[in-house]
Amino acid sequence: MAAQGLHVPREYRRGGKANDEDNSVESGVELIDLMCRRLELPDLGNSAVLDFGCGVKLVQAILADELPLGRYTGIDVFPEQISFLRENVEDARFEFHALNLHNEMYNPEGEPLSAATQLPVPEASMDIICLFSVFTHLAPHDYVAMLKMLRRYIKPDGRLIFSLFLYETTPGGLGFIDHVSRHLKPTEEQIANWQGPPDFRDWDPQQPLKWAVYSREHALRLVQGSGWQIESLNDPEPSIQHYMICRPVLT
């Protein structure tokens, strides 16, 4: 599929499907389908989309399948990737920006994220803000700062959608903890002493924030006071972990 649109060299692709470009692009198509379905849109033809932590797969998906698009702004902390996209995507509907923001996994030397962080786009200009595999790598203080910062850039009737890891098993068995549980055999003592999930766990401190895992209650609680109201918190699907959809609180 990628050959029909934009081929991206391996060094500019990240994530669990980075080694299989066609599979990565197909997952981008599935994410766009999911957004349209859950946001009750026929397509993205009339939408201004901000993809924060954009990577390349949504861009590749749109170009490969010639999907309708109003306007797309991709922002990432990977400057070489952004340079590649700027040099190779000639479609005027797309723009790309690199930000030197701190992330313990992807950009540990970057500047701290805060509610006052400025993005290179006009405020209140986006219909959709999406973050896939971003909150999955955020500590709680950045979780809150990200929500507060993004609130300034959404239109009054816009929506925010983001994926996250929750510390719970799911009926479909597609979540992070489902995967972990299939490989762990807890003892009877561990089961008896189980007190419920922690609010937050950096799953593997040897790989900081590779897996940032939240309890459902804490993930919901952190949205309070951020300028967003929760529309839904949804179970994983084949193309996505748990994901939350929010609307802006209007004042």
C-alpha cells in the first residue's frame, strides 16, 4: 500500500509496526476509519486535524488511499522525521512542525511541556485533535499539561481523541494488561493480596515511559479541571488501545 502513496524509510518510522510499512499504513487507515465512526463523520473532508505526535502513518494512509481531508497539521518531537515529511509531501493540505518538547522515551533532552506551551498553529482552529501512542508515554504531570495546552487549539464544537494504557483486562482481550496477563502466572498469595490497580505505573523503569499505565479512575480524574469534558472512554480495538474522546468545556 505504501508504494501507492508515500514511502517512508525505516529510520523515520516508529512504533510497534515500524518494521512492516504496509501493516503500519493499514493501521493508519483503520485509525482514520475509527475517528470518523466515533465522531460521526462521513470522512475528514471538512475537518482541520491536528495530529500531535504524528509520526507518519496517518499521512501515509491519507495519501495511499486518497482519503478526503480538509487540513492536516502534524507535530512531532522527531525533527528528522518532520524534515522528511516537509521535503516529500507536496500536498498543500498538509503542514508539519517539529517541537523540542521533553519526553522521557523519545526526547529526554527537550524542553518541559506545560499548559502554556505554544504550538505553531492558531488557537481555536482545529476540528479534531488526535494523539495516538502519545499519552501511552506520558507521566501524570505531562498528561495534565498536555490536556490543558491542547484545549486552546480546539474549536468550540471540536473533539479530542487519544489512546492510553489502562491497568485493567478487557472482554476483547486486546489491552496492554490482557497481553501482560497472558504471560504472567500470579501466585495464590498475589491474587489474595490484590488491592486493585495503582493510579499510575511506569511499567518498566529500565525503559522509562515506554508503557505509561493508568488506572481507569485516575485517567478520568486527571481530565477534571483541564478544560475538557469526557464523552467516552472506550475499550481497545484491533488498531488502538483504550481511547478517550473529549469535548471542550465551554465557558
